[in-house]
Amino acid sequence: MPDPDETNPPDIPETILEFPCIFPLKVMGHAADDFEDFVVGIVHTHAPLSARTVISRASSGGKYLSVTVTFVAESKAQLDAIYLELSQHKRVLMAL
């Protein structure tokens, strides 16, 4: 059985991101009039946003909508909380 210290060496960072950082989060789902507001609402519960940080794009067929929200991420825990909340909703098909 491997030594726990060997499987998680202390000099390997948990994330390559350095916080705080500008973080673009793209969320995709089925196109609906309120999908952008839905995504922004979830992200806003975890991070402050300004009106200029949101870009939405419909797919070529109009069936899907991608919403990119760019914000200042303060920590890995904050990002984990956002991804967890988004992934729990069946309206979200993918979050990158």
C-alpha cells in the first residue's frame, strides 16, 4: 500500500490558477428566454458581477444557448461551489 505522503506530494499545487483571477465560465443549456438570468443568478450568489461580464450565444440551430460569465474568482472553493450548484440543475447541460 502506498504511503499517503507519496500519492499527494506537498509541492504539487491543488490548482494551477493563482487567485484572485479573471475567470470565464461557460454554461450551456437548452435555449430559453430566462436561461441567461438563471445562470447569472447562480454565479452571482457566489461572486459579484457587473453587467458587462455576460455574453450569450445561441447555437446555429437555435436549440442551445451558451452563457459566458466572466468574474473575479477568489478561490478554488468558490469555483467548486459554483460548479457544484450549476451541475445539480438539469437545465445545465455542460459547464466549462
